[in-house]
Amino acid sequence: MARTLAFLFILLAGPLVAQDKAFTLHAPAALIETGFLKHLLPRFSLKTGVRVNLVEADGDAHIGAEGTPIFAQGDMIWHLATGDGPHMDAFRDWLLSDVGARTIEAFAPDGTAVFSADVGTVIVRDQVTLSGDAALGEAVSLKQCGRCHVVNDTNRMNAIGSSPSFALMRTFPDWQTRFETFFLLKPHPAFTQVEDVTEPFAEHLPSPIAPIEVTVEQIEAITAYVGSIEPADLGDPIQLQ
Ligand code: HEC
């Protein structure tokens, strides 16, 4: 039955969908709340005739920690990850074009630009410099993350098995980006507050557990600490089969 309905729907909706130049985009609440996308998306649609529909989950495209770097907000780089499709390609190309860059930097609700199109220089600095205080990072990690993650041997018995250990995550090629943006990556947004960065939890969605409260400086410290730990030995690849 469900299949028949789905088939009918495709039959009915097919020609309309084909003409409709649109895709869905998911972006973290922290970005949406800046108002920036309300500035950006209509200008892109105006130029290209492609509509971008913001969705709360499972979009065709995602703005977040993964994909092509598209713009910077302070030290943080926002990325665009897309599926296949000409409209999403057009969006990425437009963001990276001169016109896109001017549009990004024209968003200045209080008179100063909030976002920069210059992602190149920031990325290089981000990937090379670990300026944070690793000793502070270890202490913050044990206190704030050690409830779930094995940070090191000292909290091995207190963490939750389903959360990956820091040493395991240190093996990811993009570990640094993931740690710098962990507060945007599930499951953390539901219980994490970053001072001056995240919005307070919505009143109807209070944190389900004792919240994590960190500063940008502490995130840098955590990242520096993770940079100092030995990546987990994943063993001979044959064992993975
Ligand atoms: C309440 C439990 C909990 C706490 C506290 C917590 N995490 Fe996590 N974290 C998780 C779980 C569960 C995952 C695995 C998510 C998955 O596999 O999709 C995860 C994944 C991650 C990842 C990888 C995310 C990705 O998508 O690549 C990073 C990085 C991370 N955590 C960093 C931290 C840091 C840093 C802290 C402390 C400041 C912290 N976490 C605190 C539960 C927690």
C-alpha cells in the first residue's frame, strides 16, 4: 500500500518537481539565529532562480563542520556538504564567486561584517596552530567530556562505552575541526553552551542532562590537549574485515 501511494505520488508530482529548481538545506540553529541566511539565500535565489528551503533535519545540503569551506565567522569556518545536483553545485559555486563573497561580507546588522568570505587564510592558521593551553585542556576535558568520553587512563572506568574515546577520535584526519566544532555536532548541541557563541537553550527544550558550559578559550585548550595525545593504535587493517 505504502509503495503504491509513493508511486502515485511520484506520478503526480514528477513533472512539477522537475520544473521546480530547489533544494533543501539544513543549518545549525546557531547560524540561523544570526539572521545571515535570510540575507544570503534570497540573494542567491534572485541570481539563479534556485530556491533554497531550510529544513530542521536531513536536508539535501548541510552547513556545518564538513565539506567545502564557504565562509568564516571569527575563527570558525563554516562548511557546505552537498549531495549530487546541479542546483547545489550552483549554490557552492556562487558562494565561492566574487559576487558570493561580496554578498557574504555585506551582512552587517550592526555596521560591521559578521562573516568573511576569506576562508583560506583562516584554515591554514587553524590547522597549524594549536595555541591553546594543553594542561588546561586536559583538566576541562576530564571535567566536562569525561562523563561520556574516555579522555585518558584516569577516567577509563567512568566514561560511557557508546561514546568514542579521545584517542580513537584523534585518529580521524579531521580531528581538529571536529573538536573545534564539537558543540555543533550531535549529540552535543542539546546540552552544550559556548559562552558568547551559542544561543541559550530554547525554553521548551532545556538541556536533558547537566549542561556542558565552555568558553572558546577552553575549546582551544581541549583541542591543544587532544593534539598532544597519542592516536589510538587501530591495529592491522586486516582485523577490520
Ligand atoms: C553526554 C555525553 C557526552 C558528553 C558530556 C560529551 N560528548 Fe562528545 N560525543 C558523545 C557521543 C555519544 C558521541 C558519538 C556521536 C556519534 O557517534 O554520532 C560524541 C562524539 C564526539 C565527537 C565526534 C563528533 C563527530 O561527529 O565527529 C567529538 C569531537 C566530541 N564528541 C567531543 C567532545 C568534547 C570536546 C566534549 C567535552 C567538552 C564532549 N564531547 C562531551 C557524547 C558526549
